[in-house]
Amino acid sequence: MLRLILLSILYLLCHSQEIKTLLSIAAEKNNAEEIQTLLTAGSDPNERSKEGESVLHLVCIWGGAKKTALLLSAGADPNHRSGNNGKIKSSLDMTPLSWCSYAGYTDTIAEFIKDKRTEVNMIVKQEDGKCITALDIAIKIGEERGTSSQDVLRKAGGVKYEELHLKVSAEEMLRLQPPSGCPEK
């Protein structure tokens, strides 16, 4: 009975600003059980911060394959770009997978690969404006930290940005680019 009351309260909170904080805190605390409880109570797995980052972005910043799997199975968008909430425009347009690649979370990257909605070759921008893919990021991080994320991405069809235009059509390149575009080759 107590669990039902708690779930009812959480459900009511889902329709307020407070749930964003609760779900974000659960993501940052690496607490998969809290995330599951909040999702069960009806919270939106695609909630965005005022900066446009989804809870999935936060999970990828803090790490957590189990949390990622929970959010993806609840319908979280694996290809959402940060700063894309209509209010604040980020020049980076990062995806959760690109954040995981920067962090070197190979187990979390593997969860994205399992989700067939994930675009492994989504193009993002670095702060210097250079366009890259998750594989480009993983190669750089692998050299610095010795992670094996690049192997996981390659097996899933990941391609470096410099090679991507040779593998996909011009229309596909445009679809994979961030809204702010990429410099012409």
C-alpha cells in the first residue's frame, strides 16, 4: 500500500517541474533503482534541462550502462542533441552517444548499440567548429586513456567523419549533421 501511495505521489510530480530535478538527481547519483521508480511512476524519459540536455545526456556524463538501458527501454531518444530545446542553442549539438565516447564508457556505448534507434554516425561539433563522429571521439580518447570504445563503435558500423562522405549519400550526410551544419569539404 505504501509503495502505491509513493508511486501516486511520484506520478503527480511527473507533471511538475520538480520531476526534472528528481530524475536528474537519480541520474547523477548513479541510482538505477530510483530511475526505474520514477519511470514506473510515469516520468518522461525525454525530459530536458533548460540547456536542452536530456536525462540520457546526464547519464552519459556520469556513466551507467544499467541507467542507459532503463532510459532507452522507456523510450528515451538516443539521438537527441543537447541545446536543442528551442530556447538555448548549443553550438555543439552533442548526442548522448558522443558524451559517452568522450567519457570512454564502453559498457554504456554498448547499450546504445543494442538500441536499433541509435545513429552511431551522428555528426557533432567540437568547440573549434570541427565536425566529428562518436568514433573520432573514441579514437582520440582511446589514445589518451586506453579505452576500447572505438572497437565497439567500429563493430556497429561507426565511421570517422573524414570517411563518412564516402560511405553514405549526400542526403544522409545532411541528415546526420548538426543543425548548425558542417564546413564544406
